[in-house]
Amino acid sequence: MAGLSFDLIALQLFAGLALGAIYVLFAIGLSLIFGMLTVVNFAHGAFYMVGAYVGLYLISIGGNFWICLLAVPILIGLFGLAVERVLIRPLYGRGIDYPLLLTFGLSYVMVECVRIAFGKTGYPFDTPEVLQGAVNIGVGYFPLYRLFVIGATAVVLLALWLFLEKTSFGLIIRAGARDPQIVRVLGVDVSRVWLIVFGIGTAIAGLAGLLAAPLQGVIPEMGGTILAEAFVVTVVGGMGSIGGAVLAGLLVGVVVSMTSLFAPEMAKVSIFALMAIVLIVRPQGFFGRAGLMS
Amino acid sequence: MTSKVIKAGSISRRRLLTTASAGAALAVSPFRINLLQAEEAPIKIGFPVPLTGPYGAEAQDQVRAGQLAVAQFNDAGGLNGRKAELVVRDDKLNPGEAATRTLELVEKEKVNFVVGSLSAAVQLAINNVTKERGVIFNSISQSDAINEAADFSKYTFHEALNPHMTSGAVGRYAFAKFGKKVAFLTADYAYGHEMVRGFLEVGKEFNIENLGDIRHPLGTTDFSTLLPRLQALKPDILCISNFGRDQQIALKQATDFGIKKSIQIIAPLLSHASRVAAGPQAFDGVVGGCSFYWGIEDKFASTKAFNDAFRKMYDGKLPTDYGALGYGGVRTVLEAVKGAGSVETDKVVAALEALKYDYYKGPQYYRKCDHQSVQSVLVIKSKSKDMKNESDVFEVLSTEEPDEKYLRSCEALGHKS
């Protein structure tokens, strides 16, 4: 193969960060829900997939991509609220495997429902016109839409950070995660807090699905692959740590990208190799709290 | 009177048979045996295909067209009144799953024949089961290995094209036209490997320069980390050898990266269902091969008849390439059953070997030594403009006529003759 130029390596690094942004967007919802609720949401990939399908449906009835950017997270968030209220809430305090099994089953139900409603075959999802094409980023051409996804991820992260760190409701959420009992004693309705956290987490999953749709089209099984990758990201970053998810997501993206450059056959394995190494050196992940799972 | 009975539906036939008077009449009738056969279990054709997973779109069309072949057989009276039935199973694109399902089809469902599969690797797993149990298997997806002596058995038939034929036809067209510097992006399993081997082989005639082959695992959803490298190689031709959803996503993302501006993308196979699922932009301008395109109906009466029958059965929908293979795979077996006048394996094998047929795409026949269907290969280009209907997606650039010289020789495959 031809030699490696600086530009190629820089472009490859950038491609890795862009890929990482998609992992981050998907994984923060997962991490948020786990960190606050200690619910391992196996249906996260299904919410992501439903987000893409809702976007597809809204566009088919005359909506556009920009409306979807707002409508999809709201609709999927509402759906998430319903799921938490009806299915997850009765399982709090019963051990971590109860909600895990429930959401695992739920993901199958959701995928099957979408198969029934939309069919087993995929659909194309056009990139919005203004975001089509590739632009020169100095070291080579890069798809404009992927740059947009990086921007969207940054906006979501910033909004989430402001919400959790700068609002009084965010303070209650953080306190509820640390010690729900004390918060309850102080007169706060913790179950309402958890409800909203679950809604936000699923809303972000829906948004991630919508943003991924123009990259790969939509298909009922699209949530499956990314779920495995997102679990790696949350485990490497530390279960429940949003900052950890961001760092780990970008790192996983770059590791995949760099392995792709030198040994493309190993790219998929490299993610899990990274996880194994991190778990050996630091079992709780980058910023994880030890003992959260027990 | 008796011929009327055969034509009637099964319920009236059954009623008739239970009446003593008819029984007495039949006892002396020369058609008695036929009628008794009509009461036998239907001719069962096992049909394992990957309905779920990245090749789902193609597999669904295989089933549709397979059902059509069965319906036509039954409408024409079946085998002296004995009807056929398609027993569909989802192999999930997994060799283990496919072997289990096939075993189940053979042992539990007692199928007479197996037709199906949609993967170079999975069909070998099915073939292992069928050849051990002496059941005819007509494979309807691409593979070079299945015809090789090591995997072949006299029960193995291959209705689909194989990678050698496909890459040969596409290579001969593309290397003469678009340039000699070629880079490859390849699905890392049998199908991809066999395609690249075929391209490199035909490439020798054109002195192509192989700039590199980047391999990706089956079921890859993001090619963004592989594309900059391929672009940096500056090839004239980027040859993408993958299939189904992998092909849809790879072409979509290659388009996003602006690869088509300076590089001609070719694919050994352009799947009709994938082109529809991915939309016109992703596939626009890509050149590839296929075994069948409905648009050749002006050329072949058999194509026209197949298209019309398919349209009629499926609300005006047109068949796809892999659909046509499902049809061809089932129809050849059923025609051989008719020809042999029996479902006995050895007789049907002989009938298949003797078949010279034109059921949907012009003349074909199974080569004696390896049971590969000798047939035409179409070289097509995907279009995004001037589409007359939703199935009007390709333009046929050239046709490689059926000829054994485009196949690997029987000796090369390890056969004696």
C-alpha cells in the first residue's frame, strides 16, 4: 500500500473523532440512565432505532429534517417516560438484573413491532440537502453531514451539562443519584426525578438514531450493533460517568480509526481489546465509581 | 370423467374417494395410481434464506419468487395432481443456524428438495447437510467453492452465478474502460475473497495494478474510517465487493465522502433490492454485474412471462435479481420432477442434468461436471434520472452471453471430466 502522509493520518484522526462523536451521543443517554437510576438499559438501541423510524415517518408525512431534530427527541422522550412509569418503576429496589432483563425483552418487542409496522427491509434516509457533499477541512475532504453530527453532539453535551450542573433540578438529580434516601427525607419526590432522567436518556437515544439515519439508512436491527459498542464506551468511561462516556467515546472512535488505517481487519476487535486492557488496569473505567454495580 | 377429478380441488377429490361407488369405479380405472398419488403428501421444497439480517431485503424477494414458481407448478396440475409446497425457514445468515434449519427441514419436515441460501458461506453449510443425506440442493446465491470437487456432490446444483463469472464479466467491461489502477474494499468472508480473486485473475489480461485491498467485517455499519485511506491511494477504480446492507452503507458513505468525483466505483454484483433500499443517490453511476434485470423483457419472452406472472401475483411489483434466482432455483427442480415423473432423487438429478431451459433470462443449462448453471451475466449501471417506475433502476451496459469459457474449467475445480 502507498505510504502514509501526514494529511492522511490527520484525516484519519479526524474521522475517528467524528465516529467517536456518534458513540458519545449514543452512550451518554445510556450512561445517564445507569448513573442516576442504576438501570442497565438494554432497550437503548431500540429507542435509537425507533427514533430513526419516527424521523422517517415524520418526513414521509411532510415534515423536514429540522422539525425532526426537535420532534423526534420529544416523542421518544415521551415514550421513554411511559416505559419508565409503567414498566421500569415497579422494579426499583429489586436488584440490577430485573430492569436489565425487562429492557432486554422490551428491545425485542420494539424491534418486532417496527418490523410489523414498517417491514423487515431497510429504507433510505436522505441527508438534508444543505448538508450534502464533502468539504475541505485542510487535510482532505470530509462529509459536511458528519461535521454537523459533531456539532450536534457538542450542543447536546453542553445543554446536558448546563442542565445538570447549573439548574436546581439538576442539583436534585445529582443528589438523588448519590443518596436517594436522604433526598426523599428532604421531601423530594425521587420517583419523579428518575422518571425525568429516563425520559431525557431515551430522548437523546432517539436523537442519536435520527442523526445516524442519514449515515446508514434505517433498518429494524440498527440498534443492535451500536448497543454493543456503546456498552464498551460506558464500561471504558466508567459506568454512570457522563464525562467518562465522552472521553471513552472519542477514544474508541480514534482507536477504531487508527486500527482501520494499519490493520483494517482488526478494527472491530480493537474496541474490545481496548475494553479488556482498561478493565485490567482500571476495573471501574476512567471515571467510574467502584461498587455501583453491587 | 377421471381427468375432471384430477383437475378439481382437493376437497372434492377427497369426498369422491371416500364414496364407495367412486372407489369401485376407480378400482378398474387406469388412472387409479395417479389419484392415489394425489392423496400423498405434497412435494416439499425446503427454502432456507436469511430473512433477518443484512441481506433481508434480497431474501424476501427470493421467497416471493419461489412461491410464484410453486404456484405455477400447482396451477398446471402439479406432478399428476400432486401439489408442491415451499417450506421457508430463516437461516439468519448464520452457517450454524442454516445447518440446524436444514437438518430440521430434512429430518422433521421430510422435504424432498432444498433450494435457497443467500451467502457464499452459508450455502456450504446447507450443502454439507444435504449432500450427507442425499437430498438435492439447488443453491441460489454466489459461491465458487460449492462447485469445487471438495464441496460438490451429485446432489449439489448451482442456479446462481458464481464470483468467477460475475467478476470476470464486470472486470472485462470496467478494466477496458475506466483505467488500470484498482483499489479494493472487500467484505471479509468467502464471497468477498472469491470476488477479489476473480477480479485479479481477469485483471491479468488487462495488466491492472492492485493498489491494495481493505477488508471489512460482514455487517459493518460505518466505513468512514476506511474511506480516507482508499481515497489516498488515488485509484482509477474502486472495487467494492460486499453485499446487501454492507453494500448500501458503503456506497452511501463513499458518496458522502465525494469518492465518486474522481474514482469510478464498480461492484461485482449490484443488488436490485439494495439499490431500492439505499435510494438512487448512493448507487448513482456505480457499475456492476447481475444475473437478472427485469428490463431484459424486450429481449426474452421468458423474462416477459416471468415479469407478468410476478406482477400479477404481487400487485404490480417487478421481480429483482435475487427474486429471479429464487424462481429459477425452484422452477428448475419442479420442471425436473415433471420430466422425471417422480420425486426420486436419482431420477430428478438426471432430469436436471438433461435440462436445457429458458425460464426467465434466456437459455441456461447445468454443466455436467459441476452442476453450475451456464448462463448470461449482465453488466449494469445504476441510474438516478429518467426512471420510468420504481423498479427502473439500472441500465444494461452489456451482456456476456452464456459460454463455458467464462467458467473455471472442470479440471481446475478438481473434477475428472
